[in-house]
Amino acid sequence: MNNILKILSNKICFWASWVVIPLIMEIIPAILGFFILIKKKIEFKSDMELSYFPHITLIIPVYNSAGSLEQCLDSVLNSSYPTDKIYILLVNNGSKDESFKIFQDYQYSHSYMNMKWMNAHQGKSKALNMALFNSSGKYIIHIDSDGILHPDAILNLVRRFESHENINCMTGVILTNPDLIDETKKFSQRLLKEIEFYEYAQAFLAGRNYEAEINSIFTLSGAFSAFRKSTILKTQLYNTETVCEDTHVTFQVRRLLNKKIDLCENAIFFVDPIENVQTLYVQRQRWQRGEIEVAHMFPETDGILVGFFRNFMLRLLIFDHTFAFPRMIWYFALICLTFLDYPFQFIMISIGFIYFLYTVSAFLYYLNICSYLNWEKKLRNYYAKRLPIIFMLPLFNFMMYWFRFAGIINSIKGQSNWKTKSLKEEKEIIKSILSSDLFHVKKYITKLKQNIYYHK
């Protein structure tokens, strides 16, 4: 009996260390999310109806955006915020398509809209900085040219700013466009896009709501973010030395200016869903590289132990990067456990239990997100009807772990660059390396055989 208890206790301790990860990182924040939901509904129920509409500047970076620019401008035109109060700055960063012609035609047919085209050929960060210096009005809002605004997005952002003087910067909610997802005919591609939709909803409406409560939002999303002009112009503006200039400016506002950063949960910007796994791989690698680069630019000065409790960025880096290598080793170690007196059935049950915990956390987030979307019935119904997607999220997140892990490796050996190798290119490189290594092995074996025959 003692031996059995000892074996069980050893196995429980081994697996408990991995159960703690979903418990601490997923389930507890999801439970706390319910309390944050109640608090936000009470706190932001007081968002005032605007008695006047302050002037704002809407900055739209343009790069080969001919296929999406008109729809983007249409979404601004159809906004519930008065068009005459919006100054639109389109900043062209070396487009080689007909983006400028699209702008010309739109300006001609909508002459009452206050729009300006600016040319920049020095990269996205410098283009954004040039637009900031040419901006006007009380608030500055950035959106990407390949997405569309929800009709009430700008209005809700300004209402939140006007109602809460302590909020200096906000990120909106980024979701993939449900209409474009439904237009996808191939089942596997549509499923990938639906999972991505759920991931975005969880990341913004659950994850960033939780982060906003403790003022630890890592990134003011470059696709849709808003600033008080008086705040953004006090920063060092957008940094040109990182592929994640939006993350860098987020840290400037919080660390250098000591200002509060929030999320506006009822301001939504719809982006195109991911095309395929290749595109997803490139995107997530770039995000991972940017996270590491910005972390190096804002080092922790309190030491690891103190910093772990005081600095959310250090905790994030430890979970995302320091634990990445042990997790990789652990995944491969699962294969070896069958040779170390671990029954295969026990391993599968344990993995199934951990998978179940991640699914439980996804369900808790699902309930939170349905509550946040109550104000937008059509979008809420679209999200609510796809409940089975939560069973796919743990697998999707597992795949994202390996994509991010590749980003960590590539950030160590490569320089900062928007051009990131695709999954296909990485495969070709690995294939080339293996072919080269095998060639040397074959050459060595051939030489060894020749020596053996010679001595005979």
C-alpha cells in the first residue's frame, strides 16, 4: 500500500506542475473576469451622452491598399460620429498599386469629407510620426486601411474619453469580419477563420479587459487605437527600431508618462480573417519578435524576484519565453514516459484532463464575451452559435505555441525586419540543412567503408 501511495504521489506531483499552468494563467483570470464584467458595467454605465462632438484626427496608414481602402473609408462615412468633425489623414508608405487613385475618386465623390493624402517613404513608424505632427483636434485615432469600423466605434471611444479624464489611451476591440468568414467555401479554411475569430474575441473582450483592470495592457493595437493628443505628443512617438511600434508606444505611455491605458469594449474594428496557416505563421512570428524587442528596450531594474511581482511584463516574459524551452522538452518527454513505467493509458488520461481544463477556461471566457456583446445582438448571436469552437481552441493555442517558439528562435539569430520567413520557407531551409547534414554523414560512412576495405 505504501508503495502504491508513493507511486501515485510522485505521478500526481509530476502532473500537478502542468495543471497549475492552465489554472493560474487561464481559469483564475476567467473567473475574475466575471467580477471585472460587473465592475465595468457599473463604472461605464455612466458614459455621458455627448452634448458636443470634439474634433478628432483619424490616421490611416496606406500600403498597397487599393483592394480595401474604399470599404475602409465607407465605414468612416457611415459612422455615427459626425463626419464634419473627423479629419482623415491617409499616410502612404510607398504604395505601388492604385491606392492614390482610389483616394482621388473617393475625395471627388465625397468632397464634403475632410481628407488629406500624405506621402512617406521611410517606413511605417516615420509615416505615423509625420501624421501625428500634422494632426488636429482633441483625440487621435489610428485604424488600418484593410479593415472596417463598427458604426458606433468612434462615438463610443470619444464618449469613454469624455466621461473619464483619467483614461489617456485606449485600444479598441479587434475582431475578424464575420461576413468574410461566412463567404469562405472551403471547410478547413472557414474553420481556421472561425477559431481565429474566437481567439480574437477572447484576447480582447476577456484577456485585455482583465489586463486593463490592472493597467497591464501590453499593446495598444496598431489596427485600432486612440489617444488624447495631449498625451501621444508627449511621448517619443513611434520607434523605428522595432517591428512592433504600437507596443513600444504603449510602454512609453505607461512607463515614461505613467498614464492609464484602457480598453473600450464597445468600440469594434473588423479586420480580414487570416488567409491560411502560412500567413498565420508569419503574423505570429512578427508579434513574438516585437514582444521580445520591446522588452529589451524597457528592461526591469528591480531584479527578477521583485520585478516578478511588480512588473507584469517580466511575468509575461517568464511564462512566454523562459518556460517555452522546458515546455518543449516536456512535450517530447511524453513520448519517453512509456519507457519509464508510465502506463500509456495513464498518460492519455492525464493529457485529456489538462485539455479539459483548457476547455473549461475557454467556456468561462465564452460566457464573459457573450455578456460583453449584449449591446450588439447580431454579433453576439454569431459568436454564441459557434460554442463548439471552444473545444478546438486548446489545439489552436498549442499550434500557436510552436509558432511563437519559432519566433523566439528567429529573434535570437536574426535582425528586426518586417519580412519574416513563411512556414514554407522555413521548411525548405530545414530540408536543405538536413540534406547537407546527411550528405556529410554519407560521405563519412563511405570514407569509413573504404578504410575498412583497405585494411582488409
